[in-house]
Amino acid sequence: MKIAFIVQRYGTEILGGSEYHCRLIAERLAPRHQVDVLTTCASDYITWKNDYPEGTDRIRGVTVRRFANAQTRDLAAFNRYSEWIFTSAHTREDEMEWLRQQGPWCPSLLDYLQRSHGQYDVLIFFTYLYAPTVLGVRIAPHKSILVPTAHDEPAIHLGIYKEMFSAPAGIAYNTDVERRFLTTHFSIRAVEEETVGCGVDLAQAQEYLREKPDGEPETEPEMDDADRPPSYRPHLAGRGVLFKRRHRLHGPIALYGGRIDPGKGCEELIEYFSSYVQDGGEASLVLMGVKLMPLPEEPFILFAGRLSDQERVQALEAATVVVVPSPYESLSLLALESFAVGTPILANARSEVLVDHCQKSNAGLYYADRDEFVEAMKLLVADHRLRAAMGANGRAYVRKNYRWDVILQKYERMFTKLRAR
């Protein structure tokens, strides 16, 4: 089969959100199918500036076709327009203008899709929000699958999205929580609906001694020196040691990964974590990802920057707890990746999806305010046995619900049913 993914940005350096989710699925389907990604030349979602060259590229077995955006975004003007449209009576034309101002505005991508959709068996659109999906799903709705990555926010209540959610033949939800929200608020006419999500199978970055739930380390298996790999170094074999040494970290670590942005809850996270430190907390807050907001110069805050896939795993293993502060999530790969390496999470209770993950897995706690955040941090840092038990629960939750073979089988079933119509 020939499959096209349509997504607003695409690249190995984009390590969060629907773009990262899209890349993981595309790469996993590429060995079985001919996979194209249709995307823009932007790497930055704030301005949608054309950073990549226009044309065709090959990234990890996937053909990527990039199209130049016709304009950049004036964020201040767009925010003013958004405030007006979310609070005032307006027309459909006003909403289309809002969509254009939001960006990315890429007529050449849509022109290509209009001309070439016949060569593809399935079109998969990632995230409901942007113009490539809103306008692109109309072109061949009978073979289109929408991966909404949706949550309750002001934009989703605009009329243009009511039209869009009724168009595609297939919808691949991330979670049952997202599915309930969308089917409650929209007239879904898809002939194939499935709660799919995304696979997670992070390999361990290095060998290390597993710890029992009671906190006592397991004994290392007997191994002659001749059988050890040449690179074996006992002083680096502990869980997360490489990351801690590289960044000169000592003591407990609270880790966040993704866009470092007020919209992802990072401003509140820093405020709450500062209160935890002021109340005697001894952990460090480590932020990995792209920095889109200023960070205070505090000795307990470390900006680790963008990390490679291997370094990201090492960071997750090094963490005492991974904090997921976003109030808006449709899946949260950060939470699932944390579970996969056995690190418990501390999540924002305003996200129903995150609360659902915590309750179903018994691998995380959640906070509704500053005081709950501080107390939960203290508990997780102090109680090793609790962390070990939650870590085991998290690994079991991922094995049961987010194995790649299960995820890919769900996509294959949707492809087969759509083509049989």
C-alpha cells in the first residue's frame, strides 16, 4: 500500500506533540508500506518560517515531501484575533481568516494533495487544529484517517471543526478519554473508529542492576571477565549514571521533557517546584527539550536542551520522578515513555487523560494545586519502595496497552476496512 501522512511539521529534532507521534507511526509503517509524509518547510510552530529546503528528502526510511509556507505568523496579532473570535459573534469567513493567521498556511501542499491523492491508498492526517488537516481532509474523505490529538480548548468549539470532524472515513483516537470527549461534542460520521494511541518500547540505554521493590539491589549475574563486553565499566553501569555524570547531577531529579512553554504548564511547574524547594525539598528540576520561555537562574534548575534518543532514555532512567505539567493532553508520550523505563510520573490533575493514565496504571500521582504538588514531590522522593512498585506497574501498563505490535495491528485493520468499502 502507498500511504501519505499529512502533518504541519516533520523532523527528527521535533521530540514532542503530534509531530513526534506522527513520525513514530510513519517510521514503524515504512517497512511494510510505501510511506510519504507531506509537510511544510517549517521547523518552528511559533512563526512557521521556512527553515527546511522545499523538495523531497529521505528520513529514516520515510519519503518526506516539503512545501513552502506562503506566510509567517505574527503571534501578537494572531493572539489578539483569537481573543476576539473566541468571545464575539463572528462568521465562517472570520474563522477561515483565523485559520489562515494561525498557520501554517501552505497552499502548495494542498495543491499537491489535490493533484496526487489518487496515487495514495490511505491519507492519514495528524492533529485536528491546523489548516493542512482542516482543508486537506475535504479532498478525499473516503480514504482519510484523522488522528485528532484533541482536547477541550477554545479553538475546538469553532464551527470549522464541526465540519471537519464529520468528514473523514476513519478516526484513530489516542485514548478513550479523547474518544468520549469528541463523540459527545461532535457528529462523528466515520465508518471506522478505533482507540489506537502510539507504541512505546524504549530500550535501556545501558545495563544496570535492577532493584527489588523493597529497595535492595538484586545481585549481579555471575559473569567471567572474559564474557563481559569490552565496553563494560562497573562504575557506569548504574541506572541513569551516565546522564547524571554528564550533567553533574547529584541527588533526586524531577524531569520534564518536551516544549518548554507556558502553554505546556512549564511556568506553573517552575513556580510549584520553587515552593517545593523553599519547603525543604532537595531535588533538582531538569528540563529537556526546546526552550520557548525564559528560565529563572536558580541552582536547582538545569536546562539540558535537546537530547538524542539515547540521551532521552538515559534522562528518563536517571529521573526520580517525571513531571507532566500540561493541562491539555490527548495521550502524553512523555508519560508513557516514563512508564516504559519504570519511572513514576507526577501529573497535572486538570488533564483528564493524565489522571486516567495514573489511575489505570497505578504508576503515577497527580496534583490539583501547589500544595498537592509539594506534598506529592516529597512523598515520591522519600519513598523508594513506593517508586519501585509504581515503576513496575508502569512497565506492565505499557506492555499491556502500548506495544508496537498491538498499535500497528489496529492501523492495519483500519486500512483493510477502508479499502474494502
